[in-house]
Amino acid sequence: MTWVKICGTTNLDDAVASSEAGADALGFIFAPSPRQIDRSTAKKIVSQLPPQVEKVGVFVNESADRIREIVAEVGLTAVQLHGDEDAEFIRQLHNGWNRGEAGNIEIIKVLVVNPGFELKANGFADSQVDRFLLDSCSALRGGSGTSFEMSQAADFLRRYPRTIIAGGLDVSSVAGLVKEHRPGGVDVVTGVEREPGRKDHKKVRAFVAAVRQADSPQQQAAISQARP
């Protein structure tokens, strides 16, 4: 089943709506953005969410100490690194947690899809990255609303099947993407908003439903039979 993350969460009403729609994870942006959230507000929201919903903190070139501090205070279950963090930084981040924490906090590294992006993944082979997220090239990190050509990522998805796809997704495009490319997950921000930082709950429900329909056993069987 395709993992679904609703990112750019800023308030409890949107968080509850996303959770009730069936999202697997919610994203909280702790970097400069129209959707930036402070740790106090995020902590209150996280405390009201079901334990099975993953709580992902999005960071851009933040210090490892501050990331670990926010993770512990807010109650996050994963971190998404959306900046220029390298493998050494990720090793330091991972090794700085207590043994129990390190095994429970997932690390997602964002790669921008541009020529040669696949080579960057090689550098994270031994750095405790749990999965990659592919996003479009944009000055706005997290919620750019722009997509990339999926043919650029086809080989990467075969190599890293748990990869998450982001960038310009909405209810009109996500089902086709899931059916054709079978990514490990999808991540949406602008495609389910009524304005930056505020979700359109109808769009959220429709987005998750579109993914689940594309994930249906009948569809998966048809895809499997069509493959050589």
C-alpha cells in the first residue's frame, strides 16, 4: 500500500481531517516557509494524533542538535532533511540519539530531480537514510507546487522502491502516478490546500481516496500481469 503524507500541517483541524481521511503521516515544517510551524503548536497537535500516524519534521540545513531537540520536544517519529545535508551530517544526527531513539526515528533525505541526481544517492549508502523523497527543483523547499518528469525517476524507483514522490501532486494526477510507477509513497502540500498553510478537507479526502483506489488489489494484479 502506498504511504501517504500530508505535509505543511499548521493547525489541529487540518491534522485531524488528514488523519481521519486515512493519511499515514503528517508533515510539520520547521524551516522558513508560509507553512512554518513553531514547536509549541506542533507539540499540541502531535499529542492529539493517533499513535499509528507518523509525525514527520521537515528541516532545511538545521543543526543536528536542534533537530534532535525538536524531535524530542514535539514527539516526532521521523525527520525529513530538505537541505544540503550530506552523509556525514546524517551519521552525526543518527549517532547523537540514544540507542532506543535511533531505532525509532526514521530519516528521510530529499533529493532534487535534476541531471545526475541518482549519483547523490550513492553517497548516502552507509548513512542511516531510511528512504529518499524526490522533489522538483525549486527555490521554495517544501510546498513548491511544481512537478518533475517521472521518466527521470523510473530507474531510481526500481533501485529504491520505498522512495516517496513529491512535487505538484493533486487528486487529478496522483492515481495515475501510483498506478504507473508504484512509488513507495506520495507527499502532497499545495495540491490539498485552499491557501498556504490551510488545508481543503475535501481535497485531502479525495487525494487519499484516489491513492487507495489506485492501490486496489485488482489494479495491483493487473500491473503485475502486465510486467514481463
